[in-house]
Amino acid sequence: MLNRFAVALGAGLASALLFCVTAKGTPMAMAMAYLTPLPIMISALGWGIDANLIASIVAGGVVAGVIDLGSGGIFWLTIALPATLLSGLAAANTLNPFDRATPPARPFRADLGLLAMVAAGLGASVSAGALGVMIFINGGFSKAVAAFQAMLEPTLSEAMGGGVGLPEDLGAADIARLIVRYAPAAIAASTALMLLVNLYAAARVVQLSQRLNRPWADIPTNYKLPALLAVAAVAATGAWAFAPDPYNPFAAALSAPLVVLFAFQGLAVLHALSRRAPGRIALIVALYFAFFLAPRWVGSALALIGLAESVLSLRARQAHPPVSKMN
């Protein structure tokens, strides 16, 4: 018990430290801050959900003490709590995670698709919550955009004074509206991606330490999203494109993480289908290189493949090809 508490305390301190380094504002500090959920998730997968909860509370308290109470609350709501919920679900052996008794005959095992959907839901909740708070504080969507404009004007003036050119027909109000339109999508997608990347890294770390209490899942074949989620993704993307303000930013907060999930599924499909292809390594390297050069277009193509997989089950068709009958 003492060992579990010590691990949880250390994980909470490490997570808080990673978050606090963002105050430096350097690229390295921001990259390290992206790993903020990792210690909390390691504590969950290696030492249980009680250690996970302690690490989360400790991290939030340390950030509140080192920076301020508001920063501690924001950190806990947007990073520590989502990390706790997702890793707690991944670590759960039963529907009652506090049950130390022998697991039932059919223990609860969160599959990869479910974990991905929970991460997307958490990312959408963080983004939509922040947008809702902004609208509430400013008394409406239009006033929130105006407040963004007032906040951006000094930064824009400094940037233009430093030689950063902007189109003459693009004013601060236009930039503020673009931020309001695209920031919810960026926040939701990056939060979901951060949670999934850190969960994968945490599982690998715990596996290497031989504390992972379940077999490692083969991601290319076990990462599956339901067809109903594909319908939701298409509907949310359509609402983002065509719904009026202030509804489209909320639709964006739902659409973006779902697109990320289906892009991952498209990537899993290509990994799985190429396993028997000659020159597979070169093909995979070329795919990642193309994504690095043109992430928008390659990512969109991967998302479309992921959507097709949920509807057509491409991997299952390869595993069980139709048998031709001769008359």
C-alpha cells in the first residue's frame, strides 16, 4: 500500500512539473507539456485506479500551489481528469474498478475502439466546455468574438511591427472569427490525440516493466469503430460546414476528434492489409512521409478509408475472402 501511494505521489508531482514548464514557452517546454498525462496514466495501468486518482489530485494541487488556483483548476479539468478517466477505463478489470476480489468469469476489458471513442468524447467535452464558458462570460457568441478581437489586436500589431506580413483585407475581427471557428476543432482534436498517444506510451512503459496485467492488443487488427460512429462523424462534419453561428463551432468540436479516430482506423487498415505485400516496409515509410509532406490531404484520405472500413469491413473481407463457386 505504501509503495502504491509513493508511486501515485511521484506520478502526480511529475505530471504537475511537466505542466508547469509550459510557462517557459520554449518549443522544448511545450513538447514536454504534451506528455503531462503520461505519469498519471502509468500509475493507472501499473498500480491501479486508486493510485491513478491520487496522482491526479496531487498533480492538480501542485499546479494550483505553484502557479495559481485558476491554473490548477483548468489543468485538472482539461488534462488530469480526462487522463484519469481514460486510463482508469483502460486499467479496469471489472465494472467496479475498486473490487479487489477475483475477477468474474467475463471480466470487463475496454477494447481499443471504445478507448478511442472515450478519448474523442473527452476532447470534444474539453473544447465545447471552453467555448461555452467563453460565450457565457462574454454574454453571447458575438460578444465573445469581439472580446477575442480586443485580445488579439496588441499581438497582431506587434507581429506586424516585427515584419510578419498579413493580407491587407484581413482584419483583427476576421482573425478572431477564424479562431472561434477553428480553435474548437483544434483543441478537441489535439486533446483526443494527446490522450491516445500518452495512453499508448503509458501501456508500453508498463509492459516493459512487466506490470501490464493483460496481453498487448494488436492495433492494426483490433482497432475497430462502429458504423454508427461513422454516421455521427459525417453528420457533425456537415453541421460544422453548414450550420450557422454559434452552432458550427460546437459541431467542429465533435467532428474533429472523430475525423482523427477514423484517420487512425484508416492507418490501421493499411497496416493490416499490407502485411503480406512485398516491400511493405517501404510502402509504410512512404505513407508516413507523404503524411508529413501533405497532412491535410493524406489525413483526409486515411479518414475516408477509416469510414469505408466501418461500413464495408475491409479487413474482415481480406481475412475471409469470398469463396467462388463453379457450376
